[in-house]
Amino acid sequence: MGDELKTIKFQLMLSPSEAEAIDEWGFKNRIRTRAEAIRRLCQIGLMTDERVSPLAADVKNHAAAIAAFQTASSQLIEALANGESEPDLRALVRFSAETSGTLTKLAYALRELNGQTHALRENKDFNEVMRDVTENAELFRDVISKLDETVHKLSKSK
């Protein structure tokens, strides 16, 4: 996208406030022309849409893992308060690992998205940004795979 010749022209109608917002964004990010600011905003929008939709779908899973952790924590506290000598810590550890994994996934996805939009604001080539994303995603998948293995082992140890 970034190295291609810009040969297609089209007319775009903006309200005065939209034009002002784009000009302010361009100035803040040291972009010289309105056309370049609009191009970059389009790239950011396309990339964000591609990445945010799957992330939004995962939020429900993240929330479920946190709720399960809170339930397990409450049960442990209740067991300790009732004087049970050997409360089952395995569930708490398992939910703790699951929660840690899902929060790590969410934090990484948000960090990656923020880094991508920042790189595009700084006039980094779109294809280069996407190559960086791919490399970082491979490293992240390795970390998540190890977290998932740990959670799976904990789940089997019931």
C-alpha cells in the first residue's frame, strides 16, 4: 500500500469541522498535506478495523476468565473462613493462570494496535508496519502457546 504510486483521484466532501480535525491531526503528527493526512487516517482505520473486530470478540472470553478467577478466589476465602484444613487450591491456580493468559493476550493486542497506529503516524511504510506485526505476532504466539500448555496441564491435574 505504501510504495504504490498514487494515481487514483476522487473528490471528497467534508464539513468544516471534519476538515479542521484532519488538519489539526496532520499538524500534530507533522504531516504536510491534508491529502497525506487523509491517506494515513485511512490506513490506520483499515488496519484498526481488521485488528479490533477479533479483539472485541475475545473480550467476552477475557471477562469470563476473570469472573471464573473471582469465583474461585471467593470460594477459597470462604473455605479458609470456614476452617477447612485443605481447601482446593488447584482451581484457584488454574483460573489464575487462565486469567493471566487472557489478560496478557488482551494487553498484547492493544499494545500491538497502538504501535501500528503510531508507526503509521510517523510515516512508516504500511507494508513495513505489517511485516513488523507479523514478526511480533509469531513471538507472541509462542508465549501464548506456553501459557495455554500450562493452563491445560493445570486443568488435567484436577
